[in-house]
Amino acid sequence: MNELGIIAQGPRPYAPLAGAAGALHAEAMSHPLLTRLPHDPERLAAHLAETPGPVLLWGPPGAGKTTLARRLARSLWRQGRRYLRLDADPGAPDVAPPGAVALVEEVDEGPRLVLLEALCTLDAGRFRLPLAQALARLVAAAGSDRLLVDAPGVVRGTPARELAQALGALLPHPLVLCLAPDPEAARPPPELFQRAWAVAWVPSPPQARLPGRRERARRRTRRWEAWLAGAVTRTLALESLSLCGNPPPIEVTEAWPGRQCALLRGGHTLTLGEIERCADGRLWLRHPPVAAAEAEALLVRDARRRPDGLLGSADPFTSPQPVRVQGIEPARHPPESPPLSGRCGPVDFTLVNGVFGDPLLHLRLRHAGRSLLVDLGEPPRLSTRLAHQVTDVLISHAHMDHLVGFAWLLRNRLGDFPPCRCYGPPGLANHLAHCIDAFLWDRIGDHGPVFEVHELHDTHLLRWRIQAGRGTRVPLAPLPAPGGLLRREAGFRLRAVELDHHTPVLAFAFEPDRELHVRKDRLEARGLPPGPWLGTLKAAVLAERPEYLVRLPDGTHALAGDLARELLLVQPGKRLVYATDLADTPGNRERLIAFAHGAHTFFCESPFREAEQENARRNGHLTTRACAEIARAAGVGRLVPFHFSRRHQSDPDALYEEIAASFPRLVRA
């Protein structure tokens, strides 16, 4: 224990603070590893000036960390001690603009911004690695100056442990001052505790409190507007910039306005700004005057101005985390019908309700951070996060077991999300509009879910925009649909064909252009580590942009075309085809066989056994034999039979055996 009564915990504790004996006596508390220091900036500064290393303020939001950091830095400055303050909370910075972390120094006029690093997020817990990397650059820039670090208010769970580990690695044996109402709440995670030189508890002042969410949004918006005071608007060509972070697709122009972004050069921040609009591959960006032409990259994450004008966090258009189907309710899904999952090229698929439940196929595009749904049967407690990441829904027809899940999607997309595209047969827009109008939307304002509904009419798509709470359908310009083409994006196409189920139904195909595989041997030969840059390379190749400059891990840039020839193996894409609810007629067979020809994975309904032909004919469905014969004639790689009649739940093997007699390459639940 040193002369302040602070227990040294680091593996190599510094010598006791010189000259502090008797000046301040720590008060013994019930927690054996934490001692108490007063919440008095002047008294703290008198003794912390002798601390040999950095000082880190740790604690929950509303504990008074930022206020204490500001006053403590000023007290140290008045005593002639040079400390740089590291403002490490992007959501509530003291001097820097929101969405950034910064180095701040005290001068005669008050705190002065020395250097900032943009994050373009207000959530320190969501993007821990980018935050740690930004702080590392600022610590390096501080050089030999001592640091007073105002840590983010992330103190619970895995995010807190990871941030504590990062801070402990960046700061050499810091003195950790934990602000909290009581010592037990003050204890930092072991990842930080074990690296600290010493840890002390500083009681939060009685008046410290966490403002409400809206008040916090107002405060950060005022800081953001102050940052943009005197800003200019400039037009930037996106093709000249490397996009990083979590930018939405360029073609989704409505996802760009209001987003915070940063111009970077050499990995360092030139400035932060706000996107006013996006069109024709260009951005209109409002930012403080800098030499924007020097920018090499544009950083975009999830900080965005909301419709109410306040700066907040939007869900990223793409997510860095994988999404898994979870929370299946056992009572509705007996052991005979568990979810069925697999992989087809760039897609991870899950037949959410198994082979006996309502049709609901989740297609997860692994490298795009987004999801597609095929049919909307009853969703058994699917996660809200999944609903946020759905960009496209393909609906075969509007029977209840294929559309009842629309209410789940509707409820879980309340807020500011991009429009969700829905595709289906003629009449779909009416059905979805009636589903929406079944609810009262008097409190939703402008935050109602938005859907762009596409109906396939022979060779063209009729389209409408429908927003909950608006009460009207807005017609959109029709689009051509040659060969049933619903949508084409960089890397894949969505296609449909109309079949007969005593009502028009659509079968769907997901058609990737090609598959890109990294040559690990060549990657190792170049000495290049794997990382997100490979996703950027693949995206550029799929978008047919060989001239795109990809930033490599060593900070250099290379053309995507050159890197692709050296590092990527290109293979044909694996098609996935989905067909359900169709009568066994010659016309249906002919169209579906041609549509599914050569598919890698073929989802095909098989509700009835061969002995139930009459029941199948009367209800417009296939039998096991018809399903197998269509798969064999189409030459598909593997067959996933599903939509089995529940009458066969006690003996699914009988269904599989009849199918395997004509087509043995089955995927069994």
C-alpha cells in the first residue's frame, strides 16, 4: 500500500507517491481491493500530479466522469502540470464533435482540441475494435505527455470487458479512478483491474445523474451543429473514395442522407461531416472547410440525423455480426419439425419452421450482412434484429400460412429503416395494404414501416410504396422484368416464374453470378493477413469495378482487378430455387423444370404421399413422386422437400422413402 492508502495492483507497481504522506488518508471501505479518494478536483490534482503514469476515469453513464475530468485537467494546468485529456466517449464528448474521440489540452482560454479520430458512431459498446484502434492512434500521438483518460460509460457485459482489456493494453499501468455511488459498483472488470497500477473509488457527487435519452440527443445535436457552423457543401465522386465502416449500398440512395461520415487520408481523420444527399454515384457532403480533394477514404457507420432533426444511432445498414435464427418456441415446433439449416454458395439458409411448419425460408447473405425471407409463415419468436436486417421478402402467394408472419415484420420495423422490398404475384399490394390498415397508426407519425411492393405481371413489375400510418398507396414507375427478373444487384439476381395453385403463385430463384474464394496460399506468400479488406475486394469484384483502390493492411492501396487476379479463385455461382403450393399439371411441370434446371439446391413442396393423389389434385399440391420427378428432370444438385402435411408428422420417413425412390440426393431434416 502506498502513502495515499491506495493498493497497488499492477504486476510492476511504481514507487509510492513522493511527499504525499499525511496529506490525504484513504478511508478504509468494505471492499478489500478498493480505497476511497475524495471527489475534489483540487485535492486530487495536488496528489495525482505525482502519479508516474496515466490516470483513467472509469464508471457508468451519469457518474460525473466527464465533469471531473474537465475540472481535474484544469486544476492540473493551474499547478503547471501538463496533462493531455483523452476524450474517449464518442457518444458524449466534452470538446470533440459527437462520433469522434479526441486529445484535448488546457490553455489560457480553456480546453483546446489537439487531434481527433472519427468513429462515426455514438455507441462505444457496438464498435469496440474501431474505438480501440482510434484510441491507440491518439495515445501514440500524445507521445511522452501524461494522459487523463475519460473512458466511455460501458461497464457491463462483454463490451465492458473488451473495452477494459483494450484500455489496459494501451495505457501502461494506469491509476484507475472508479466513479460510482458505492465501491461494489465501482469495481472495474478484471481485464483492467489486473493491469492497473492502483485502483481507487471516487464517490459520485449527489447531484450527478444521467439525463434522459432525448435530452442527451439534444445535447449531442447542439455540439454537432456547433461543429458544422460555417460548414460548406461539396460534391464528392464515390468512385474516387474507398468506402469503409458500414456504408449502405450505393444504389440505396435513401439510406445516405443525414448520415455522419468522415474524410480520411492515410487512415487519419481530415474532418467529419453530414451527407445531404446521394445520387448518380455522388455525395453532397456538408463539412467544415478542409481540402476535401486530399481525402482517400470515406468512413460511414451508424450515426445519423433522425427525422426529428436530432443526431442518433441508426441500425447499421450492414451488420458486422452474423445473425442466427433463435428463440424457436418448442410448443409450436415439436421434435418432428426442427429448423433445417445449410449453405448454398454465398447464402446460409434456414427453413425456420422445419418441413412440417408454415413456409418461411431465411436466406442470410454471409458477406453482405443482410437477410432475405422467402414466404412469411408464422415466425416463432424470431429476433427483432433479424427483422431490421431484412431487405427483401419474396411471397409466393397470399394464403394465410404464407403471409401470417407479415405482422411480425410490420411490428419489428417500426422506426427509421430503409424501405423493405416485397415481391409477389398480382394482388399482393392489396393484401399487404389491408394487413397494414387492420391496425390503428395514430401515434406512429413519420416512423411507420415502409414497403415497396412489386407485383410480377408477365414481363413487367407493377410497384407501389406503402407506409404504415399514411393510409394511401403511392404508385411507382413500372419496371421491366425480362425472364421473370425481379431484381439485379452486384453479385446476384432474384428471379421468379408464375405457376398455378388454383390461384397464381410464384416460384423464386436466387442466382449468384459467381463465387469468390480467397487463395490462402497466395495470401500467405504476400504476407497479407486476412481481414475486412478481403470483403471490400470481393464487393469491388462483384460490382465489376476493377479500378477500385483497395486499402491493404499495411496502409498501401492496390487495384481490385490486380488483387483479384492474384488472390481470388472465381467459380460459377450456386443457384437456389424455391417452389411451393403448385398443382401437378403438365404446364406447371414444364415451367418449373426449366426454371430449376441445374440448380444447386432445390426447395420443393411435397405435402402428400403417392397414395393421396386425389387429395393433392383437389388442393392443388404435389405428391412425393411428382416432387422427385421434377427434381430429377431439372437435374438439380440436391433436393430439400418440405411443406409436408402435418398428418405425416408421426412417420416422416415414409415421405422421404417415396421421394428417394426417384431422386436419392435428399437433404433430410
